[in-house]
Amino acid sequence: MLHQLHIWGGPVGGIIVLGMGYILVGKHRRLLLDEILAGVALLIWIVVDRVNDSLFGGANPDLVKIWSVRGAVFAAMAVVYAIARSQWHIEQEKV
């Protein structure tokens, strides 16, 4: 049981902090693209990390595969972020 709390403590805490931030910011202004993308990235990271851990973790974790998946997800999210930012700037300039 304690092991499960350790595994889920960080992701749940991250979701709580992000959710509270959305609530607080949302009371004063609309959320920005970067803020929305941060939430999406957090949720994607949590899901991929849980699947990654179930596939390659366990008693004898394959650290190379675990970190390779993490690196690939990070790189993919960086590329998607750059594309989203460039698209958003183009839309803003047209307006």
C-alpha cells in the first residue's frame, strides 16, 4: 500500500497544483496557450510514465528503456509545443 502511495503521490500532487492554478488564474483572466499546454503535457507524462513503469519496471527495471521512453516523450512534447506556439503566433498576427 505504501508503495502505491509513493508511486501516485507525485502525479496526484501535480494534478492538484495544476488544477488549483487553473482555478485561481481562471478567476482573473482567460488561460493562456502555454498554461493549457502545460496541463495537457502533465497528463500525457503521467499516463506514459505509468504505462512505461508497468512495461519496463518491476523487480528488475530496464532503466535504459524507461529513460528512452521518457526522453522520446519529452522530445515529442517539445516539438508539439513549438508547432503549437508557431501556429498560435500566426493566428494572432492575422487578427
